[in-house]
Amino acid sequence: MDTYNVHTSFDTDKDVTETILEACDINTRSGIKNLIDRCLLDIRRNNELKMHQLVQEMGRFEVHQESPEKPWKRSLLWFHEESLIVLKRKMVKGNVKGLAFGMCIHEKEKSGASIELKTDALSNMDSLNLLQLNYVCVNGSYENFPKELKSLCMHGFCLKSIPSNLPMEHLVALDMSYSNIESFIRCYSDPQQLEKRQNLDLDMDKACSKGKRFLPSLKILNLSNCEQLSSLGDFDQLPALERLIVRNCVSLVEVCESVEQCVELVFIDLSYCNKLQKLPRNIGMLKKVKRMVLDGCNLGGSQIKKNKYMDSLELCKANNTRTSSSAFIGDIPRDVKLFAISLPSSLVILSLANNSLSTGSFPMDFSYLSMLKKLNLDGNPIEAMPSCVRTLPRLEKLTMENCKKLKSVEHPPCTLRDLSLYLGGPPKGSVEKLLFAQDMSPLNLSYGTILAAPRVYEIEGMFKIQPMVDVDGKVLGSLGWTKLDSLNERRMGTNSSESEIQMFYEFGIFSTVYERDEMPSWFRQRSEGPSISFTIPSSPNKLRGLNFCSVHTFKSFKESVLYQDGRRYGTPMTPMITVSNVTKNQMWIYERHHDRHDRKRWVLLSHWMFGMNEMEVGDHVTITVTDRSLSSPKECGVSIVYDDGEEEEDALGYYKSWNHIIGGDLSPFQITTGEYILNKRPTRLFGIELERFDLFPFHHKFIAADARYRVYLDDIAMIG
């Protein structure tokens, strides 16, 4: 724990930490696992290791006890003052294994100056493995640096290149973020020149004798935020490299073809290197790369394609211009924004966020990326989910957050488990249509509040919202809504606010809300207050459904608060309609989303597609509506709809084909035999049980004391 404790001053990424500590002959697999099992260490988002501050202080106390009065005799030094004393007095001989000295970037920005240090202050540290010198101006010969360093972190390194005499043969991790370096070794963009270089380096002894920097142990290279860095090269001298991190290098224009020599690479991050003019075509030849981050690289205006000659992707001109597979992509005018990139088929995670990529920038087929599980397309101006996404056979997580032009997501892969479309609500954008296959696996959908839902919104087989002006007249006729004069006027859209009236459909229930203080005249059977009871009359025609209407008025907040068992409750935030067939001992509790909150009086009109299995002649039925907090049901009415036998084609056929509707499969919403709560507002509730006390008190009087509200959505759950 002590060694990990000081390493947190260097890096907190779990994989990086393990790599460095293993180089120091520390068994991290069992060590980190034991710390996690004892709740002393935690792995957080983005693979970040986090140790509680008190536990960290305990570890540091143990190191301090190695020599309370003589810090140079301790194994680890991390306090700036103690490290400064030891370095100035050159008192260290061989005890210290890890040392941190310098400032953080915030301190550097505040002071505007760097700390100065002579290299001979490190000359006696023969056992030093971990060294951090952030924003320290080092003077003198770098030959005095410790020879056995495994990890070197020098943020804000002031020189323009890495000194040739800096001992790096045993380095496993090199972090020179925020530095002034302009190039990392040499870069060969000409394939012939590169081939000559490789032939010269066949004899490693000769290469070393010529002073070339062969770094056989280096696994982690971090050059992020080096604003002067323009090129990366000599990757053939880094045979063990596993992680290449070059974030926010705003002057970087090329990466050398020799990167294909880094056969151990598993992670590449070139995010926000927005001046990149070329990338090596052969990067796609790497077989171990699992994660690639290309966020903010300005790939827009190009088209991603698969080259039939190699297992990779290429960005080509929109006019489909091709180049041979052996040719290197040369210098391209910056305003054209053309360069080729290759993506290894071994990728598991790919991030292309904030690249100005349109829907047309993508190919039709991504199937060769057979291992890809996570794809990030955040912040791109795509209007629809790219077709190639459907061809990813193992995709589990797709994010398209803040894609402000995104209007539809249709039939993503059935393997998908997480879909994030969060837009922050209007006016930032809105998705109008979501379509999922019927055999879609359970999915976590993050969209934002349903109150910010768009005017058109559909999750095929689950939920649909559309403006009343767009609803087919034949559908309205089948619902028995043809005599709605006031609503028909609004359907014409003569008033901008009135044209916002929407039709909701879910569970086999159509519903709409519009401003009015009385229900339609054709509702003959009415009752004052929130409930109505009736008996299904006999008819020569087949029962098609049931229309229910309720009139609501605004009430004060004080009136809306209810108490039960000494606890204070508000009413549900959405109207709740309970239809109970007393004769058949069946009950459906439906909580409808409330799309508007500013009406003083309004009408809720709904159509329930009941059939003969749910409602028969002579059945006694009771319907009760419980409204949201600030309004009260004044009157309700019911009207039964029968099939007149005149229609050759069923206008409601599409809606009847959905699975989870009345008359279909409502088992995921069943609470007890014959009783259902029709509510999809809970999010990410796949196989999760909600106990009775999690429900509103209004549910309690309808649900048996031993009932559990189980939500097993076969398709998806949506935010309500």
C-alpha cells in the first residue's frame, strides 16, 4: 500500500499504475485486488484508482516512521519541502526508491515561474525507480540522472528536445506533458527513407554505438498538451510500447509510419490534435490495439471507408478518390482537411466525438470491426444513426450525446445494452424517432427528461408521440374521434400554441390533452367527480374499444398535498387512470405522461383498445382518474366504440401489432393476477423489484398487500 500511495502522485490510471509497479517488482495483481477487497482502494469511472484520504495518510505515516527525523533514509519522498532539503544537500545515497518534487500546473500558472534544480543533486540516487519533477528547470548534464529509473514524469519540461544523454534504457513510463519539446526523436514520412532506416538498424549493437535512442522497456509514452510538438517518429526504437497518449497537441501534424513496429500497442489517444495532416496508413496493421480515441481531430468533410487490401478504415475525400494501399498519404492542404486514418480490427473501444462528421461521412459497413463494443459519436452533426453502426456484431454501448442535428435512431444492433442520446433538452435539439427491433435485448436509454421530448417521438413497439395535425384521419375515425369540432380546429394548426397538441400512444392506449372546460357533446354517459361506473350494453356489433374523457381544473398547491400513515405525499406528477372490470376481476392502472403544465382548465381524452377478452356484454366497469398535484378532475365520461364493419382495412393495424399492449403481452407490468401498472417511466429497471413503499399512496389502495411491482421490460425502458 505504501508504494501505491506515493505512486498516486504520478498517475491514477489502474493500467498505468500496474505497469509501473510491476516494473518495480511489485505484485500488483494480488496487491491491488487485496486493497479493493478490503475497501482500501476503489476503481472509479475511466479506470481511475481512488484511495480514501485517511487510508492514504495512514500509508504515508508508515513511510514517515521509517526515519522520522531523517527523510533521506526513507524509501519514498513526496512532500515538496522534504524533497527539496534532500536534493539540495545531496544527502541521498541508495535508500530512496520514489521521489516527487515540483509544482502542479495550477501553482505554475499562479507563480509564473519554475523551480530550478541541478542534475548532480540526483547523482547518488542509485535505487531511485520513480521520479517526478514537475515544472522544474533542470540544469547540468543529464548523465547524472539515476540509471535505474522505471517511471519519469517531467511536466513542463523546458527543453525543446529530449537530451541525448538522459538515461532511458530501463524506463517503462515517460510522461512529459505540458512540455516545450518540438519532436520526439525523428519522423520518417517517406516509405523509402523509412526502409533504409530499418535496414541500418538491423544490427542493434551498431545502432547503440551510433548514439541512437533504443528504448526496449518503454511501455507508456505521454506527451499530452505539448503545444510545440509537431511530429512523432522513430517508433521502431520503442518495441515494447503499449500506450501512446498525445492529447491536445495542437501543433502535431504527422505521425511516422514506423508506428507499425509497435506491435504491443493497446491504446492510442490522439484526441484534439486538430492540425493532424497525416496519419500512417499502416496503423491498421496493429493487431493488439483495443482502444483508440480520435476526439476533436477535425475529421469532418471526409468519408470513412474500408480498404479491401487491409483490415482498417480510411478517411477519403467525399468524391471517393482512392489511393493505392502501398502509398503513404502525403501533405494535404489544411483547408481540404483530408488525411487517411486506419483503424485496427482489434478495436474494442472507438471514440470519434466532436469531429464535425456528418451522416454521409460514414461507410455502409463496419462489420470488420468485429470486436468493437463501445462507440462514441458525441458532438457530431449527424442527422441519423449511421447505417454502419447496424453492422457492428458486438456493439454494447453507443453514445450520440449533444448531436444537435440528430433526428432518428433506427434499428441499432440487437446486442446494444446502453444508448445515450442526451441533448440537454430544447433548444439544443431533439430526436424525433427511435425504432428498435422486436427482438431487441434489454437496453438502458439515457435521453433526458421526457418533459423535454420532441414533438415527434417514437420507440417502435413501446411508445409514440406525434402532433395531432399529423395523425391520419382514418386513425381518428377508428377511435371514434371524428366529432371533435374544437379539436379538429386545433388540428388545422391555425394557432401556434394550439397546434402543439399531441397524440400519445402506448400499451394500446391513445390519449391527448387540450385546453377546454367541457368534454365533447357525444359523451352521453357522464359523472361528476373523478370516477364513473357503467355496464357494457349489448350490441349487434363487435366492441372495438372504449373512450374515456375527463375535465380538469387548476387547484392550489395546499389542496394537492395528501397524508397517509403520518407521511406527506403529493399526487403523481402524471394523470393516473384506473380501469377496473369488476366482473372479470381485472384492472389496468395507466400513468400518462403530462406534456403541458400551464393550462388552467383542460380535457384528457383517451381511447383504450379493449377487445372481447377484456370487456364483454354485462361486465361491470369502474374508471377512476387521479390527477397531478395542481389540478382536480371535475367531470368524467365514457363512450363505447363498436366495429361498424364498413372498413376494408384496419387503420389501427400497425398499433395492434405492438407487443406490450392491452390484449397482448402485459406480463412485464403485471403486479398480481389480472392487475397491471402501465408505466414505462422508471429508467434502467431491468429485472429490478420495486417494493410497495416505493409506489405512490394512490397505488396502495389498488394493489394487494403482498404484491410486488416487477418491471421486466423485454425491449427498452425510457426516461419519464
